[in-house]
Amino acid sequence: MTFLEKIKTAYFWKRALMIIIPFFITVVIISLLFNSFSAIIEADWGKIMDDNFNRGKWKIFFTTKIIVSVVYGVWVTSRNIK
């Protein structure tokens, strides 16, 4: 089965979402820990918001994580489905 045939099936996307969603959540948490560890320890939510999400930073923050998660999920799923 070729890659294009695989991505046309609902089974493929169900399996891909099972990988994409947990991977996305994990990447977001790890990224927040790397970017704002001291603010997280201090529970300074304003600093976390300012460093990562305010003034349009949320677009870049989430866009990169979504793209990486989708690419990883599709790649892993396509390798595991025969």
C-alpha cells in the first residue's frame, strides 16, 4: 500500500490522531518548561503569558508545535500501517 493510498483511509487518520494529540501536548509542555521554567516554579502566570503568548507570540508558539506534531504523527502512522 502506497503512502497516498494510506492517507485516503479513515483508519489512517484515526491512528494518526492517536499519535498527534499526545505528542502535541507533550511538546507544548516541554517547550513551556524550557522557555519559562523559573516562572513556572514561581507560579508567575503573567510572565509565562508575556514570554510565550502575548503580542502575537502564541501564533509562532503553536504553529511550530502543530506542524511538528502532524508531520511526526503522519510519519509514524505511515510506517506502522502495512
